Amino acid sequence: MNILGIETSCDETSLAIVGKGKKIRAHTIFSQSSIHAPYAGVVPELASRAHVQVLLTLYKNLNKKHSFNAIAATQGPGLKGSLMVGMSFAKSISYACNFPFYAIDHIKAHVYAIQLEKEIAYPYMVLVVSGGHTLLAVAQSPLTLEVISGSIDDACGEAFDKVADFLGLSYPGGPAIEKLARTGDPYAYCFPSPWLRNHTFSYSGLKTAVVLQNHRFLAKGARESAQNIAASFQYAALSAVVNASFYEIQKKKFHTLVVCGGVAANEYLRYLFMSRNKHNIAIEFPSQELCTDNAAMIAGLAYWYAEGNLQASFDASVYSREYNYLKHKFHQ
């Protein structure tokens, strides 16, 4: 079975064709970074319009060279307007071609992305860390995710974007801060950890601490080194998820940890994981292309939806926020 996947949850328009949940036969991603850069963040209306403008062209280019017999699209979580573009497009093709249609959960797809590149035996621990999500979970199967903890406010990647904007850096903030932090001292300031005592995450306090630290120096007529602020912020933001991951994986006695989502592409995060791995945990990262929002993970996971006979109806709606991960097990 070759499945066409469509991903439009935020600011990337992506299409892919994946065979039997594993073989990536075609994959394309259109990034909207340049569209949103003047606003230092994603503008939902501009995002949905950009999806409309490029989706048909991307599909035609893909369809010229490759065939498929089922179609899947991201149902949520994400920006509602953006999600509706991809879902509507997929439903139309499904109806016109009489192909099965699958509505895919974005978080589960991120967790599944590693399986497109290597075989990871279930169950395993997973850290999802991106612009919209920060959570720890146990992947029991491709379709079952048991969430342990998550953020009660901002996601890790969102904090990077906000701090980067405050420091006058470019969008997206993650790569900009990582680059600036290379010449800074990560121990210059002791910013508060976003990992709370109740084992959830909160990045709002860390962002405020960064702003206040810079204001103190401005009040004295001197501007603090942006490199040191960036390095200290990055250290605090990423150390939290690293420490939390090792705590939970030892507590639950797992031996494999998969780190996924856009922030998983951060090289300093990968360094922290490797340097603090004292218990020979197998730590796996998808390739950088599969860390960001992409359609390959949507099409790949859709195979398991098909195996479970989880075909969606044409009245399936999108959802902008994830289910209450902190209170319920998340399973199909």
C-alpha cells in the first residue's frame, strides 16, 4: 500500500508518499519561514493562505512521478485554518479517486518518525519537544501513546522563538539562539529550570527571567552579552527536558529513549543527552528532516491506521489543541 500524506498543521506544507509504513518514495516540504520572519512568529491567517497557494502545485509535481492508493492528512493538533486546508484537500482527492482516507494525529506521527529510518522495538520512552509541544510519554505501539508529563503553558520551541525575538534575532528562534550560544557561557546565569517539582514543564518563568536579567543591565547603562544570555537560556531550557527524560526512563526501567520534534534537531540538545547518559540508555533521534513537521511521518503512520481499519469519514473535523495529555492515556 502506497499512502499519500499531507501535513499542514502549522507553517510547513509537506507531501509524501510512503509504502507499507516504511519506504519513503517521495517527499517534499515547503517552508514558510520567510513569510513569518517579519512578525517573529507564525501568523495563522498567513499560514493557511500559503498552504492554499502551494498545495496544489506540490501535489501535481508529486503525482506526475508517483502513484498511491490511499491518502492521509494531519487532523490535529495545530492551527485550525492550516489543518482545514490539508484535510479538505485530502478529502477531495479521496472522494474523487475513491481512495481510503485517514485523519492522523500529529503527535503520534512525530513519535512514529524514527520508525521510517530504523526499527525501534515497542514499547519505548519518547520525548516530543517542538514549537508547539513538550511532553514525555511511553509509545506502547504506533497507535498508543501513554503520556507521563507535559508543559502547562508554553512549549520549549515557542520559548526559543520568544527569547530570540527579545534578543533581536531572526525567526525561527531555535537555530538563531543555538548559533549565538556557541560563543557564549552557558553558566553565566543561573536561570530557573522549566521542569517543575510536580514533574510538569513551564517555560513562561524562564522567559520572564531572561527579560528581567537583560533589563537589570540596561538600567545600569550597559547591555549584557547576548551570547551569554542565549547560552544560559539554552542550557536551562534544554537541561530541563534532558534531566526529566533520564529521571522518567530510569523510574520506569526502559532502555530506549526516542527524542523527536523540531527542537530535537538542536545539536546542543543532542550533546547534553549524550554527555549525561550514565546508564547506557539507547538514545535515538530522527534525521533532521524528519524532526521538523513533515508528511512522511503522516503517511508512514497512516499505514497502521489502515491496518487497524481506522478509516476516517468525510465529516471528520480538525482539532487545534491536543487532548488533555496530563489526565488521560492517549490511545486509538
